[in-house]
Amino acid sequence: MSGSSDSTIDSVSALKRIQSVINRTPLQKNARLSKKYGASIYLKREDMQVVRSYKLRGAYNKISRLSEDERAKGVVCASAGNHAQGFAFSCNNQKIKGVIFMPSHTPNQKIDQTRMFGGDFVEIVLVGDTFDDCLREALIYTEEHQMTFVPPFDDLAIIEGQGTVGVEILEDLPDVDIVIVPIGGGGLASGVGHYLHQTKPDTVCYGVEPLGAPSMKTAFSAKKPVTLDRINTFVDGAAVKKAGALTLGYCQKYIPRIELVPEGKVCTTILDLYNHEAIVAEPAGALTVASLDIYADAIKGKKVVCIVSGGNNDFDRMAEIKELSLQYEGKKHYFLVNFPQRPGALRLFVTEVLGEHDDITRFEFIKKTERERGPALVGIELRSPSDYASLIDRMKEKRFDFKEINRDQTLFEYLI
């Protein structure tokens, strides 16, 4: 699998190679989304894969093709979580020693699952704040120990394996018009985009990245991979500082449009999928559905597949997901309020400033000194975003001195 020619990628053969270990995940028409967008919306449920993400496809395809010498020396990977699980499963299945590097912030659920899938055949090393940090350490370790590195995305065998998602989509829905794929490093987009173009070129493949980690879109603009100075790691399965050089080439050929989705919108989509369809999608898995508002005009009247790429969501994160969703929807706001030093000021705020359906969700005084009390940090949840203007008006009318923290990113990150 050396070189970069399209002819070296054969996802149909790859599917035959891996089909004994993967689930053929369902392609489900979603009535709610179809009605909402005036299109036939299907969900490709890779959250129902063996390791709860599509990553097993590429990892197993790569590892199963190693030489005996490469197997004997062992393999290494770097991953934000999902590639690690596919890698661990493959090492266990093939009885090969593997060392896995993961960012230190990786959710415990993904770490525990990786250990479970890998058994005695894998060792986990937590290092760095981002995927790119642990990638650097993994490559150093690979060189020092003369092992084989199994990349998460920038590799032909990985791309070929991920392309098997496209093979299944086209077999199940031959007249599909549009497929929307999430993009982190670009392996899935490259594989699916390549297969669809080769097999049914009139099918369009669109991409989606999180707003806080637009590595591929940035690379499109620069016409080369660019290392982003800073990324938001919330959508951990797609939080990559630098897109792959190989995947950039494929995405430039086969992904004509990439859109960015705010992390808060992703959170709202996670909650909607769970509440309406009982689908537990991880942030990266919800990206494609979250992008439907942006692609609404392009998909109208079309047969559209959204790849739900994974379901490794740690329920310890649900409070954070709800919080970010409420903020994005304009229903959750934070203020610093200087309450007048007079009796009844707090009662006045509660009875005459808060609206009938407003709710205080956080209240704490900030100390200046041991004896002196500073302003109060007040979190307020509204029933509707439209209630915000009247809340502000009432605070001004009652002459409360306040600062809107949501509008000050530095202060927000420090206090909230």
C-alpha cells in the first residue's frame, strides 16, 4: 500500500477482508429529519459498530496486511479514542503486541473500552493535551523501538478500510444523492469520497468539521496542511490540529464543500438524537446531523445519508453537553451582578427582575478579601431566547450594576 495512486485503494476488496470482524451497520431512514428538511434523510449507524465507531474498519484492514516481521516487532498508534479501540480490537484479534498513545484528556469511557478490547495485547500511554501532542510522542516511541506505526488517517490502507462505509451505503441505497461525512484528519472522507466518485460519480460527498478545529478547511484555503495554533478539543473524535497530507489530496478531489458546525450546535444535536431516537452519538458522531441546517438548501428533495461516525459518549459529559447546548440556543446566560448593600436587594432581583419562567441555576458571591464581598456570579436559564432582552431591560430599570459574561470570552473561560 505504498504510493498515493487512487488505483491502490480498493474498498470492495477491503470489505471482503474485514467483514468477518465488523458489523454491517444499518442504514436507517429518519422520519423526523426527513420531514424537517424536506428530504429523505438516512443515518448510517456506525455508532453500532463493534467498537462503536467506524475506526475498526481502517485499523483492521491495515493490521491484517502486515508482514510476519512487522507483526513480530509490534505496532503503535496515536488516537483521541476511537482509532485506539479499533487498533486494540485488531491487536487482540491478530495476537499482536500494540502500544497506544492517547491525549491525557481522553474520556475515561474511551480508555476503559480500549483496555477491554485490547486485553493483554495492548499498553496505553496517556500523554499531551491534544491528539497532535500524543502523535509526536508515539512516532518517537515507534522509531526508538523499531515497531510499525498504524496512523489514524493519513495512510492508504486506513483510507481504503474507511471507504468500506461507502461501499455499504451504495449497496443499501444505490440512488443516494448526497453523503455527508465528518472530518477530523480526513481518512473517512477520503475513503468514502474516493469510492463514491469511482463507483457513482453523480453522488456528492460533503464534509463537516467542528468550528473549533477546522484543520481540513484551513488546509483547503492554504492548499497544504496547516498546523492550527489552538483548537477546541470538545469534539474529540474530530479535534485535529493538522490534516493529513495524503487525506488533503483526496478531500480536495472528492469533497467539494466543507462546512463548520459550532460545538454548541453539536451538543443540541446530541440531545435531540437521544431524546427523539434514543441514539447515543458522541460529538463527532453528531456532526453530520448538526450540519443539516447549513446544507438545507442543497439537500432539499434529495436522498441524503448522514454518517453517524461513533457512539463513544461518556455520560459523565452529559451535564457539560446540556450546558453548551443551552448557551448555544441562547437560553443560558451568566452575569456578574453587584448587589446594592441594602436590605431586600436580593429579594428585589428575584421577585422583580427575574421573569415568570426564568430560573437561577448558579449563584455565588466572589470574595474580594476575607471581610469584603464582591459581585455575585449569577447563572440564569430562560425558557426562550426571546426572554433575554426583557431580562436585561428589567435589570437596567431596577438599576442593578451587572456585566454580561457570555459576551466576554476571556472572562467566561475564567469564571465558567
